[in-house]
Amino acid sequence: MPDLLIELLSEEIPARMQKEAAQTLEKLIDQGLSDAGLKPLKTESFFTPRRLTVRVNDLLSRSPVAREERRGPRISAPDKAIEGFARSVGVNRDQLVTRKTKKGSFLFAVFEIAGRSVEDIVVDVLDDSIRNFPWSKSMRWGSGDLRWIRPLHRILCILSDADGTRTVPFEIDGLVADNVTEGHIFMAPQQFSVESVDDYFRKLEDAKVLVDEAVRRRRITRKIKQLVTQSHLELCGHDELVDEIVNLVEWPVVLLGDIPGDYAHMPREIIQSALMKHHKCLCLYHPESRKPEKFITVANRQTSDSGSAIIAGTERVISARLEDAKFFWEEDCHAIKQNGFHTWLAALDNITFHHELGSQAERVERIAEAAAVISEFVDGASPVETVRSASVSKADLVSKIVSEYPELQGIMGGYYAIMADYPQTVLEAVQEHYLPTGATDRVPQNPVAIAIALADRLDVLTGFWVIDEKPTGSQDPFALRRSALSVFRIVLENNLRIPLAAVTGCLLIRHNSTRIEDLTDDDLKKICSKAKEYDCFLTFLSEVKVTPREQVPQSFLTLTENLQEQLEDLFGFIHERLRVFLIKQGVRFDAIDACLATTFGDDLTLLAKRIRALDVFLSSSNGENLIQGFKRANNILIQAESKDGIVYSSCPDSSLAETQCERDLFAILDIVTGEIDRALQKEDYEGAMRSMSSLRAPVDVFFEEVKINVDDMAVRRNRLELLNGVREVCHKIADLTLVSG
């Protein structure tokens, strides 16, 4: 049984795309070979910046013989029709066989499709995989039509078994596969032939190429730990950078250098960003001063001087970079000492956030207003302090250092706030309000930063919703999914109780107001002030239609339908992202859907609490059995309502109960309804679930001993109304019709 080895050698593939590309190629090759019947035992992929490699173990030498049947006309069909069918499939009439089917007796042509050689199948699979590879971006080169992420230079494709190694006769766009590859582009660029699959990996390592990403990673991390220990310094925040560095080299050589010059007066984040973002170097910090003193760089080659020239060159480049940063830092410091934030805040008018959403100055105004409302629901967040911090939260966007290092926005704003004589609380709020920056990053803990961070994300979401720039498919150019994730992570991880619809609704009004020509600033303030009086923004929208003209301008009334649609659609998006988030944490999807169906869900903490309580309940034996009883009751009601043409929603009459189990169900239903109402009022969802579970036994007995469809129509209707009582009390907690099983 032969082993297959494929290598696609190209110019350097971007680091962020290599791993996914190798995995995709592996899946395409494995699926293609499996579909052809070769049954690969094991398929593995490897990659470096210049090559994607797939190894397949123990393939069949030929695909098995396949049997195919094609149905023809009925046996009673005219002779001409039968003969025409036989000709169309390439057989004689006497080779047709008769088969009985549910629709009668038909003639069938039976074919045996001979197996194909492994070489022929590999050629087809590889050709299809390369031509239809799903690169997010690709290019053409030369005069050919082939597209790839970077120009392909060589294709190695061999089959190796006990009889030896042979090259698969594959050709695509002028590139002919062979058993030859190349070593390291600097240290061993010579071509060499490969005699077997194992020989490929052995010779590549001899040619200074580690094709296995895990091997490169181990070599890099082991050397980094050694250098950190020897230098008696500390290494911080390096995991993501190491992930990238691993995919930048084929033969990693880890080197230690000194950070040149005196930059002790600069924030360490500037030095760290200059080295890590721009030069892919890791920073080593003094354990006490926390100032960067040395750097680690990973070269892609060994040198006779043990890397001395590489370190010296890197130090020169870093020195130039840090001198520029020092100039920008000192210029910003001078500007702050001269004018405070006044000049920068005025300059925000000239920075466009989005051509349909106004300037950064307008955005800051919206954020400050929304953050002030949110701060009332965040313990320790003063509205005055929140507005003051929010008003300067984007000031550093004008600074020279942030123009050069955009990733430092917020961080530098905090330092500049201290220089402008703002208190430490403002520094913390400005720096933290950008958190979280990723799915696993920490959320802000500072109360003022929490309010500003939420206002910031909600302003982004509402703004792009109003101009209809929503995410579609895999496209999300404005990172709105990440903004939604940040919103509910900040709320849930800080256990906040915020009616987000009210804040979101006011922001929607703000963004929509630019589309109403006769809406003045006073009108806008009046509308937002009135909206804040309502716990539920949807109630405000329904009542605003009958509000006197002197309180709400007529021009605004035309927008109420759009506002409701935008609000519901936006919260649908937030809920969908929350759904994905909770499912990844192991929560049942039907528990999430059942709870979302019964509440608008703008109090995300309360919503998550309800979902988790239902999730636990559904996993219990009481929950499973009650669901069966509920579904049986609901199905009987649906059938009866469909047959009778009415909806059973009246109160049942306990005096019409004829059996003891009916009376028992009436009694327990009254008790449970009260208990659930009280539990929901206290937001005790676990208690509400326990109360609901007490319906299990009487409902089971009711179905065992009571006949619903009796001749006495009054009794029948009353029993159906009793079942509706069970349905309605369960709906107080969640829509159990959406629960599977």
C-alpha cells in the first residue's frame, strides 16, 4: 500500500495564512482520495513560509470496482423505446435486466466500472485541489492562468511503497511534478531528489528546513526560556508574537540583543510596540523598573559569526525606530504642556470617523452622553467623572505617537491625561475603555471605563446599523461581531444590570437625526430626555405616536417604525453572537432559543441567568420528563385548536373536574403559578424551575387516567383549557416548544 507525498513550493506565504492553508489542502486531498475509494489511513499536513506539504499513509493501489445501475423504460414499453435506451447506455438489449419496483417492473442496465490506478486518481485530485483552492486572495504570474497566493515554483508528488518510489505524472500550467525539492533559500538553496517519504523529511532537515511547525515552535520557545533565565530579566506578552515568528522562518536561530540608547523617560509601551509590532522582536524587562532592556529576535539562518552581524544590524534599525518614537513622544509632551487637550480636542473635528457617521468629535459627544446614562447602572461610576473621562477618551488620536503607532491609542491617551493635570482615575478610564481588544482579552474593571467602553461599542453598532453596513456572511469590515462580543462580555463578566435598549435607542435616535432636516438640537434633547423616562424603549416608541406635538416634533414620528425595526434587528444580532458564545461554553442551544423567544432580552445579565438555569433544569430527569409532558399537552392543544378553529386561552373551571387527578392538577397549577410569579419577580430562576418541575407528576397522572376528547363538549373544552393552563405557566419561564427531545 503506497504512501503519498505532495509538496507545493512557492514564494513566501503570509504568516497568518499558512496554517489554515495547510489544513485546507490536507482536507481537500483526503476528501478527494476518500471519495475515489482509495481509503487513506492517515493524512497529515506540514508547512513553512515557502511550502505546503501533505503526507498520506497506506493508500490502496487501485480504487475498487464500482457497480452502477441505470433504470430504463417499463418492460411493457415499445420496442423502439427499449432499443433506444440500450443504445444510449452502450449495451445490447439482451444485456438489460428486469427488476420489480414499487412502481412496476422496469428494465435496468448494469455496469461495472473498473477501478482506477492510484496515480490517475492523485492527478485528478491534486489538479482540482490546486485550481479550486479557496485563497481569500490570490494572484496570477507570467502568462499562465493559474492562481495561487504567491507564484508556485515547484511541485513534488511521489508515491512510495515496497517496490520503490515513483513520481506521479502531474502537470499544471507548465509546472511538471517531480521528486525534486529545494532546501533553505539562503543556507542550502540547492535542489535535491527525494527517494521516499521519510527521506523527504530527513533531507529537508539536513538542508536547514524544519517543515514541522511544532518542531520549530519547540526550538524557539526552548531557546527563549534559556536566554530569559540567563539574562535575569522578564518576558511579557509574547505568545501571539511567537505564533507569528514560527511562521516566518524555516530554520529558527534565536538571538539576544541590547536595546540601544537611553529611553527610560518614554513609556515602555512605546518601546514594546516599536520592537514587537514593527520588528517582530520580543522585549525583556527589568523585573523592578519594568523598563525594556534587551530584545530577542529570531533569525532565519545560521551565520559564521554566531549572529553578531544580525544583532548589530537589528540594533541599528531599532535605534533609528526608537529615535523617531522619542521625537514624536517629546513633541506630544510639549504640545500637552503648552495647551493641554484643548488643541487636540478641537482637531477631532477634522478627523472623520466614517463619511456617513460624522467626525470623531461628534462621536465623542455621543459616547459621553451614552456613557453618562450607563454610569448610573455601574457601581462606583460617577456620571460627572464619566463624562469628563469620555470627553478626552479619543484625544490621543491627534497625537503624533498614535499616528505612528495606532495600536497605542488609549494607552497614550492615559499618559497624556496625567500630563494635562487630569487625575489617575481618568488615566485608568481612558486606557481601559478600549478593552477587550480580542475574544480572550480581559474586560475593563474600572467603573468609569466600563461605562465608556459600553457606550463606545454601542455607538459603533447603532451607527453602522443605521447606515445599513451590517456584517454579511464572512464579511465584517467594521468588526461589528467583535463589538457585540465586547458588549455582552463587559456586561456579563462585571455582572451589570443595564437596560441596554434605552441607551441603544437614544443612540439610534442620534444617528437617525442627521437624516431629519427640520429636527433641531433642542428637539433632539427633548426626545432623548423623554426616552430615558421609559424602562422599555419599545414602550416609548409605541406611546410617542400619541404624544402632543409640542413634546415630540412631527418629523420625528415618521422615524418611529424605522427605529423599532433597527432596534429589534440589532438586538437580534447581539443575541445571535451571545448564542454562539454560550454554546461554546457548553450551554444547550435550545435552552438559549427558548428563553430568547419569551423576552426582549436587553438586560443581558438577567437573560444569561435565565438561560443557564433552564439549561441545568433541562439536563435533569425532572426537566426531561416535564418536557415530554409539556410537548404532549401542547400537541393535543394544537390539534384541537386546528380542528375546532379556536384558541384555548380562557380560564378552566375547577368545578367541572370529574376525577381526582383533574382536581389535583388544578390545585398544583394554582400553587405553581403563584410560586413561579413570585420567583420571577425576585429573579430567582432556579426557584422558578423547581416550582415548574412539581408539575411533572400530576401531568403524568392526568395523561394516564383522563381522556380529553369525551362526548361532553363542556368537559372536553374545560380539560383543554386546563392543558392550556399548563402551557401558559411554562411559557412564563421559556418557550418550551423550542426545546428538542
